[in-house]
Amino acid sequence: MSSYPAEKIFIVTIRYKRGQHTDVYVDFEEDILKHTGWKFIKASNNIIERIFEKFFLPYLGFRTFFFNLPALNRNRILFSTLSGIEYTKIIQHYIFQTKLKVIYQFDTWTHDNAINENAFRSFRINVAFISIRKAADYFNSLGIPEFEAHWVPEAVSIGKYLHVDFTKRDIDLLQFGRRWDWLHDNLAPYCRSNAINYQYPEDDDISKRQFLTRNDLICALSRTKIAVCVPKTITHPKIYDLDTITSRYFECMASKCLILGHAPDDLVSLFGYNPVIEIDKFNTTNQLKYLLDHYYEFIPLIEKNYQHVKDNHQWSNRIADMQKIISRRLMSFGNNLQSTV
């Protein structure tokens, strides 16, 4: 079968940089454009976004809409990354009929299930790549017409990160972003009394940024010996009920940090081993002391994690996987998307 022309595949890119994790989405979008030959179009403009946010988004929790209007150019394939229920980004383009409508969705949380289901139905989404495995399984169980979900974990562009020599790292312990208050309360006094350089968010108000720029974060990670990584089910159990692999694990591995915390089951399955030092809840201070005293003994694990991410968990790897899935879906229409990665 003839290949589907790359110039008819469009990625809807971020128009406005907003939110604390926008750089992760930008990395993903830039890598798609770099590796595929697809074209890009900007996300919905401000006026259209405001109309959607006022008159449609509040009602997606309990009803569907007909967001599949006739179009002159129906041979396009549209692809977009979404942060949760950020459907404002796609409304301008996905409201019309196309050959295929595809999304990659970060943060598909249970409390948004109704909105997401109605959005998938309303926009006639054909393929949803979802970063949370259990969420993908759930939406596949609903029998949404002409829809399929696939688990595609988050990833990283390893070239964006730095790592200084292990002997020159001056941050002993780092928490960033979401703070695990229980761990902080246990370790902060010990670190202060033992001259351990422990850096952390001043509080758990996620609207206050610990690092003013992404470069500040990258620099801090490159200087860090031990970084804390746990899923949101641990830091915010009242809000989140699905363990998931987030890009912070990969960011720490790309920076050659030793990770202390908890590995979700999906991360262990993905790696074939546990890349995380599991926190000892009954002996946290002694565990930290041991890790710092024997830090160089863990360098083989750090290097193993780094190489595993480099070989298997970059956005380029995920893009190749998604292209294969899109290709299989197109074959049902009598077309085959030729991978260009």
C-alpha cells in the first residue's frame, strides 16, 4: 500500500506557554517535528479558547457535543499533546472532520473520567495515547465508537539535561515540584543538624515555583546526588488514586541522580528491575546517612538507569511506537503510514 504523505499529518503545537510543566510538552512537540516530517499548526486562538471554556467545557462532564463538522480538507491527520482536560488547545482544529484525530494525553486522572469520555466522543477522537496505563484500560472498556486507547508512558529528551562529575555534586538531597511533607518533616531536622545540603520547595503550594526557570532546575539536578521521586498517590492521596510514571523519574535519571522514593509498578515493569531506592519509612534518617556514606557504591545503578533511559525512554522512542500504532490504524482505511523516525 502507498504511504500516507507526511505533509498531510499535522501536530497542533502549544500557542501559549503556561503551567509549570510546559517545557516537557514543548520537548515532545519539538521531537515530533524533528523525527517525523509532520507539519505544524498553532493551537486554538485566544477568542476561540474563551468561547469554548465558557460555553462548552463546563458541560462536558455530563453531556456530549457534535464536534465533527463537515470540512473541505478531510484527508488531514491531526495530532496534539494535551495536559489533562486542556481541550481548549484543540477546539479550533478538531471540531472538523479529518482522516484521523489523535491525541497524547498527560495526567488522565480518575476525577476527570466523565469529561474525558464525553470529549473523546464529542471530538470523535480515534486514537488516544495515554500516559497512565490504568486510564487507558478504563477508556478501552467503554466501547467508544471508532476509538482506541494505548498506554504510552511519559519520557524525556536526554540531550536537554546535564550531569556534572559525581565528585563535584554539592546538593546532597533534592525534592522539587511536589513536596512529600511526611518525608520532609522526617529528614529536614536531621539534614540541618548534620550539615547536609538539602534543597526543597518552601511549601507545598504548587503555584509557587521552586526554580524560576527550567535551566535552574536542570542545573540543580546536575549537581544533585540523591533526588526524591514518588507518585502523586503518595504526595496527594486525597486527590489522586492512580500510580503513574511521570517525567520527573526520567529527568532525574537523565541527570544521573540516585533516586530515593517509590517506583510505581509500571516503572518496574517498564525497566525490568526497580531503578529506585525504596524509602525505608521506619528508618529514614539512617537510610539517608547510609546512602550518602556509600554514595559511590550506587554509581553502577545510576549509570544503568541513565543508559536504560537513553536507549529506551526518550521521546524519540515513544514517537516511533506511536507511529506504528497510527500506521496500523490507517491500514484499516487502506493506507499505511510509513515511519520516518
